[in-house]
Amino acid sequence: MRAIKILFISGITGLGAGFSFIAVNRLLSQDSQLELWELAVSFLAPAILAVFIAKLTKTNMFILIIIAILTTIVPVLGPAFGGTGKEPVWQFGAMGLIGGLIWSLPFFLWRLFRRK
């Protein structure tokens, strides 16, 4: 049951990471110039969200921060900077959900086989 909990919470963390990264990024770069501090704040938003979710669900904070950062880097960062800029925010949330589920697979399998 704890292994399934990791998948579920990681999916929520990935969804929040994708959404929060692009929302903060768009909010801070309304002048069409992304400065380094704005990028740092955009990367901090998913990590802060992961800490909040970990405290709320009493899950391992380290695992959720790793999943949030990796989800932000791989499925979300490419379309965020390589897209047209007119993509809806929900698409980044969907990419984050899928990324969170994929990045949680090693932790899921570790929990699943560790018990046996």
C-alpha cells in the first residue's frame, strides 16, 4: 500500500511542479526577459511545493523534492522554453503529472521489492 501511495503523491507533486514552474515563470517574465533570479525563483517554486506536499501527506521530503526537480527539468523545461509561449498552463500540469509518475517508478519499485 505504501508503494501505491508513492505513485499517487508523486503524480500530484509532478502536476504541481509543472503547473507552478510555468505559472511562476510566466508571472515573473511578463516583460519578455527572463533574468537569472527569475529562473531561480521559478525552479524554487516546485521544490517549495514538494516540501508542502511532503509535510501535508507525511511522505519522505527528499524523494518528493527529487521528483519535483527532475520533473521540472525533463518534461517541463523543454516545452517551456522551446514552445511558442501560447501553450495553455494545463498542458504543463499534464506533462508534470506524467513526469512525476515516471520519475517515481524507481522509488515505487524499491518500496515494492524491499518488503519481499
